[in-house]
Amino acid sequence: MVIMVELIPLWFYLITSVIYSSSAIIGFLVSYFAFRAYRMTKNKVHLFLFLGFLIISLGFVTLSATSIYIYTTLEIYKKSSVSLNLLNYQGFRTYYILSAIGYILLTLMYLPKKVMNKLFIIHAPIWYASSFNFHLLSIVLLLFVIVQSIINSVKRKSLNAYLVTFAFICLLIFHSLLILTSFSQSMYITANIFLIIGFLSLLIMLIRVNIK
Amino acid sequence: MSEKRSKLQIFMDILFVIQKENGKAKPTHILYGANLSHSSLKEYLDNLLSNGFIKEVKDNKHSLYALTEKGYEFINESRKIRRLTEAFGIPM
């Protein structure tokens, strides 16, 4: 999916850069704590949580860098070109690839060990498809993660579990709205609001985990 | 049906029992508190002793197991990890 530079208000590129950077920082924090868990337990599931959030966060770093570059070029140097559109497209494409890999790892986290290897083979051909398919893949994977997360929330009835479920739902809305960006720029703005709300929810969970 | 506890969970259960008893506990208290057999208790205690998480102390002729600084740190870290894994609904 191509998001045209002109479709998005220029001032919002600066805001999205902050949103993507904040999401990346929170994602790296989740990843760091998951790594600490893996270091102690050597449990493969914790490794998937660590790598999943690490790769998703790297995707947001790419988006943040793209946004700030586009903002700088358009606002400061007043240059608009086809290559800028291409850069925007490549930035998002890299993010889609990274987020799809990240969500696959999060999906593996919830699967029984026997199914894990088979699923990698099923997903492999989809990786070569278009950005739209990456998007769709992320949505399908997130739906699975959300179902598992809801089951956990109902079972545990803990605020931390609700916060994680809410964060994944926000990520799902973010991806769903991004598909509709071609029709309306407000979808892009709303999508990013959901993204930051989702990651703030994860941040609250992390704070509760560490100070409770 | 309850899931089988991992080695790490058993270590944590033992350390939690000792912490509950104000940092020092008799072997029998640990045995019942952590729900272990005599043979496995010795194996786990030896492991915790050799890794420096607990130490053996004498109190009125009784042999007690006390938490070390490293043991307390392990408890704090494992509590955080338990809360994180519970939030995501994944096993510890």
C-alpha cells in the first residue's frame, strides 16, 4: 500500500515521528524485560516475546526516521519529489515486513510447541507478497494474539492482562485504519492515535509489573 | 488439571516459603510449603545452596535455611517476570 506524501498533512509528520519513536521506546522496554525473563528461564516462549517486540520496535524506528526525513525535506528544504514518495513507500514497506515478522513471533508465543515449525512454513510464501498482504497478515496474526490475550484476561482477571489485551486491540485498529488511509487522511491520524494509546497501555503494564 | 511445575518454579516456591517465614525456615516448613518430597527437597536445597541463593544457619540446635542477598534479588526479579508473563498469558 502506498501512502502518498501529499495525502498526509505536513505538520502530522512531526507528530507521527514522535508517536513512532515513543512506540519504539516502549516496545524496546517490553523487549528488554522479556529478554530478562528469557535469560532467567531459558524458555523459548520468552525468546519469542523478546524478538517479537524487538523487531516490531525496529519497524517503528524505520517509520520514525522516514517521517522526520520527509518533514525536514518538505518543511525546511521545501522540496517535493517522486523519490520522496518512494522513500515514504519504502519506509512503510520495511515496517510492514518487520511488523509481520514480529507478529508471527508473537503468534508462535501462544502456540503449542508441535505446531510452531509447521506455521513458519505456511507463512513463508506470504512474506513475498505485496504491502497490502503484509497488512492483512498482521491483522490476521493480531486477531489470533488478541483471542489468546482475551482468554488470558478472562482467566486471570488482572489489570495487567487487560492492559496487554487493550494494547493488542489498539494495534489491530491501527493496522485496520492504515488500510483505509488511501480514502481519507483522517484515518491515518486516527490510526496513529490508536497506536500511541496502545503502546501507552503497554507502558502502564510495564510500570505496574516493576513497581507493584 | 494443574500443569507440572518447572524447575525454576520449584526454586521460586522454595524461596517464597523461606521469605514468608521472615527469611529463615525449617526444612519441614519448606517441604510442606513448597509441596515437595523428601528426596527432591534435598536436591533443590543443595542446588540453591551451591548457587548462593540460600545459606544454612543454626538456631537453637535446629538447622534452618536463610535467604541470602542474592536470594532476595532472585525473588524480586522472578516476581517481576511472573507478573510480565501473566500479563501476556504465557508460561513462566
